[in-house]
Amino acid sequence: MTLVSLLLLAGVVGLLLFNTSMQQASFTTTALQERATNLAAREQALEMELEELRNPQRLAAEAQRRFGMEPAGAPLFLSLESGEVTGERGEPAERLDLVPNQPTRPGVLDPAPIIETVIGDVPADQVTGQTGNRGDTARGSGSGRGDTGRTGPQQQQQSQGEQQDQQQQRSER
């Protein structure tokens, strides 16, 4: 009997140790996955920064700002045999506008706001057919939608139809 008890006790202790080691491995795996995710995000940020530093527009702007470099004007050519300069000497070219204009946002992505005017409070039982024992108003819980999920004229038509149905039900009683 004691041998069986010792075997059972050893088995339980073994299972506890195995479970503990599996949990530790799980925590280690989670920590390593989180670290890998953070390192991948950092790598991506550094690659984006490197691409920005390699950008020819940025290099040209830096050359103009720091070193006063300007775009070349019309080229002149020197003939080595005769020593004659050919080409037209002109004014240096104007400074490049290296900052592009921001694109305008299409009207589809920036629609005009929808403004609804609510005049006074209408009891909820007149709008939704419920008894207004909680003091609800036509504005509901602030979601801007009635029970129908409609807004604007659709909701007004629905509300008027519900009111007429309620009045008919009251008159039938």
C-alpha cells in the first residue's frame, strides 16, 4: 500500500514539474515572439529612415540649403584644339522647388457633414412604440439612430408611420 502511495505521489509531483516546465517554455516563447515583433518593427522603421536619407529630392534640398549649390545653367564647351568657348553664357538656372505641392483630397473622401436639427423632445413611445417608463426621448441613447437604424428623412417617414399605427391601435381599444 505504501509503495502504491509513493508511486502515485511521485507521479503527481512529476506531472506538476512537467506542467511548470511547459508553462515556463510558453512564457519564454511569448517573450521571444514579442521581442521578434519589436525587432521587426524597428527594422522596418530603420529601413524607412534609410530610404528617406537616400531620397534624391532630400539630397538636392540639403545641397541647396547647406552648401548653397544651385542647378547649373546652360553649359559652355571648351575646344581643346583652338581654346575657343562655344555655347551661350546665360543666367544660372532658378532654384528648384523641391517640395512638391500636396495633392488635393477628392470630394468623395471629404463629404459635406449631415446636420439634423431636433426641435424639442418627443416621448419615446410616440417614436418607437415603446412605453417611455425610463424617460427616453426621441433622441434615444445618443447614437443618432432609432431602432430602425435609419437617419434623416427615412427615420422621419418611419416615425410618422409608427405614430399612425399607434393611433389606430389606441382608437381600436
